[in-house]
Amino acid sequence: MSTPKTGKITKADVEQKLRNLQGDVEGKIASQRQKIIGAAVAVGVLTILLTFFLGRRSGKKKNTVVEIRRF
């Protein structure tokens, strides 16, 4: 980055630095895309299974038995 000797930071300097940072982040994400997708799917499946089993357990605890008797 070329900054003037006076130490002033120009708009172009800031834009160039932001472009460099954005390019680095995009490159890292692109290389890890498959791992990120796999992890997101795994977390989603685990969340659904956990919700299912906790709901099933809760249903068993609060289960009401109704007896009908005929006289």
C-alpha cells in the first residue's frame, strides 16, 4: 500500500485494504466450503434428532390415562 509521506490515509488506501481483506476471506471460505456445508448439515440433523427424542420423552412423562367404565 502506498501512503504519502505526510501520513495521511486516502480513500483509495482504505478501499484497497478492504479489497485485500475481502479477497483473503473469500479465498479461505471457498477452500473450506465442503467442510462448512457438511458441518451445517450435521448440526441440523443432530438438532432435529435431539428435539424428537426430548419431545418423545416429555410426551411419555405427561401421558394421561383415561379409563372408561361401564356399569
